[in-house]
Amino acid sequence: MASLIKTSGGKMPARGIQFIDAEGNRRAIRLGRVGLEVAREFKRKVEALQSWSITNQTPDAQTSAWLAGLSDKMHEKLAKVGLVEPREPEPVAPRLDAWLDKYIGQRKADLKPSSVKKLRRTETLLREHFGADLYIDQLTANSVRDWRAWLAGRSLAEATVRLHCRNAKTIFNEAAERELISTNPFRKLASRAIAADRGRYVTANEADTILDACPNVHWRALFGLARLAGLRTPSETHILSWGDVDWDRGRLSVFSPKTERYEKHRRRTVPIGPKLMQLLQDAFDAAEDGRERVVGLSRNNLHRTMHAILKRAGIEPFARCFQVLRQSCETEWSERFPQHAVSSWLGHSEAVSREHYLVVTDDMFSRAAGLSDSRSDPGAAKSAAAGSRTESQGVASDQNDRYVAANETPCFVGSNAENGNGPGGIRTPDQAIMSRLSSGHRGAPNPLSHNDLRHSRSESANDSAAECAAIEAWILACPTPLTPEQRAQVRTVLANA
């Protein structure tokens, strides 16, 4: 039996209930300042709970409903004296399925459909391993490591495992920032992207051979944009329009779907070298009236067709062919220009360039070892991982003229001294160019006119290529070697003359 007690005086005294528990110990429950009838009703419920506790029975429905309506504080007082079991604390953190649905649903507005699809795949793997009803604050560093091992045991590639770990980190970083969990349990999982094999490098000599094997101007333009301008294929190449080509200044304005959600990286400017300028001119001349896109090809089966072109050129097809072309472009540019400029032209950071793009070519080793002439074609050597090539793809010494492909600027070199008037058969510039070079004269700019567009662009492209060839040939033929700064000054003077 239980009894009512007063724990304070006054007109409305604080009341309590005393009783003897099953172990014979005196217990007390403080009710606070409540009315007598309320205290008596509470006493009856305590007596009922006491008898059910002694006989190990479950309270009836009416008492269970009364218990459910009690405040947490009062229910805790009953639990302390052993009359009821403690309530489980209501978790602040949501269940796993609710959090995944909420997070991915909110990210649909700023992520590409392909990125959402990858998150959904990670979501499926999280649900499958942990179960949908798990509260996210119950995830531990130990349990998520078990999840990673479980992924590896499903015969997934390490790169795929790391992708899902990166996605999980991102999902639960947001939960930690919202203070739904104290720390991100996935934060220490190995998830850094694995750099792709960068052994393959497409030399300038190979690029010329591949261009000759391309079936039409559309494929030559596509190949040129990938290898000579480093555009992503097909996301950037296939949306490039003629309005994005600045013929006067030799620049491309490239819209990047991959980075369009970042305002500063939505568009970037890429230089057009003389060889690419000619390829674009050919594509423009062949374009049907009213066609706005530079590349008139379908996005379907590009890799299959590219492999067929490589075979036609006598080159063993290689994986990730368009990515390799982009890497080769960056590697070539990085030998001539500051890395911050090259990374800007490619549309990523210098860290990404170092980790995923720059290639150490065979020619770099040869030049460092003093085994090749610094003025020879760096495209003559190819990377070690590329495998062997046919002899016809080497330096064509039996041709009368060829490009010196240290960069995109063409420099015509003869096969012997009879072919030119400079050392080693190099064709030196005409007297007009040499006089302008020696005097440092700067004439007024002569921008291209947009009248009779096709005709003017064709003439200007050819003139620009010829003059650049003459300038580079003069630099190579100079008896006194020029420093990089002097070469840059020469190019600047004549470009503005």
C-alpha cells in the first residue's frame, strides 16, 4: 500500500507518495504542489503499478495510456523507484533512410543528373548494409570501416569503392554541419580519387598522322579541339558554336557544363594555335548555311570511331582516348607557358593538373640526358607506356617540309641545306620580317574585317600561320641562342607589328 505525505506546509502544500517496494525498501515520489484529489488519483496509479511490479504483470490499457501521457520528468521519477522501465530518449538524429532522402532531394537542384545517379547508388549501398531504420548518430568509425570492407568484398574496383566513400563523406558532412551528429564517422575513410594511368602521350607527330587519317573536316575539327585546345569531349566540343570563336584574337570562349554551377568557372578562354586555326577555318568553310555548332558529329560511338581512326593511322588504339588527348595538350602547353595559365585554359586547378594530367614524356628524359637536340621535334619520341610504333610514324626526314611540333606554332624545316637559306636547311624569314625584327618597329594593329567573313578569315589564317612559321624559323636559325625571355619578346614585337 502507498500513502500520501506532505513535504511542505501552507494552504497548497507540496505532496508526495510513500510506499514499500518489493525489496522492502521505503520509496518516495515527490509530486510537487498539487491538489488533494490529483494526489489521491496518482496514489491509486502507484499502488496499481506496485502490485503489477511485484507480480511481474503488464499494466492494463488504461494505466498504459496514463503512463504514456506523463511528462518525461514524472515518468523518470517512477522509473527511479522501479515502478516502470525508463523511456528511450527521443533521438535528435533522423533515421538513415529519411536523411538520405532529404539530402539527395535537396541536392537535385544544383547537381547534374549523372551526379544524382551516383549519389543514389551510394544510398542503395548504405541502406543495404546498415538498414533503413538505423539512426545516423548510431554510425561509428568501426561500423563504417566494416562498410568499406564490405564494398571491397563485392568485387568493386578500388576507384569505385573510393567514389562511394567520397559520396558518403559528403552526405554526412552535411549532417555534421547541421549538428545532427557530433562528428562524421566517414571522415577518415580512404576516398581520394586514384589518378588514371598517364603513360600514354600523343606526340605532335602522331597528332599529324591521326589528322591525316580523319575521314572529314568534322572529325579533324573534333580531334583538333581535343588535342590542340584541350576541350572536354563531348560535353564541351559538341556545344561549341561559331559565335564562340574569336577569329581576330585567336581565342575560344568555352562553356563548361561540368563546372557551370560555379559562376567564375562557367566559361573559360582558350588560345587557338595556327594549326587549330586552320582546322577551324576548314570546318567553317565546309559548314552548311545556318549551322551554328563547330562540330557536326553525333555524340554516339565517338570512342569506337576514334579507335577506327587510330587503326587507320597505324597507331594502336588506347583507352580513354579523348582524355589522353586532353592530357597531351596540357603536357605540351606546360613546357611553354606558366602552369597557372595552362590550368586556367584547361579549366581546372594546378593541383588537378599535377595529379591527373601532366605526363612525363620520353622526350623529356632524352633531353635531360642530352640524347636529343633541344631544337628537334619533341613529338618524335613517345611515352614508354605507349608501346612500339611503326617506323613511318617517326620523324619524316625524307619529306621536303614538315612541322616542328614543339608547340602548335608551325616552323617549316627542310630535310637538307639545299631546301632553305638558313643553317640546316631552315627557311629564314624574308627581309621585311627581319627588318621589322631588328628595328623593333611597332605598326598599328590590323584587325580582321568581318566583311566577306569566309574570305577574310581564310586569308588571315594563312597569313598568320606563314608569319608565325617565319618567326619561329628565324629564332631557331639565330646563331646566338636566345633565352626564353628573348624569344617571348621577339614573338610579342612581331605579333603587334
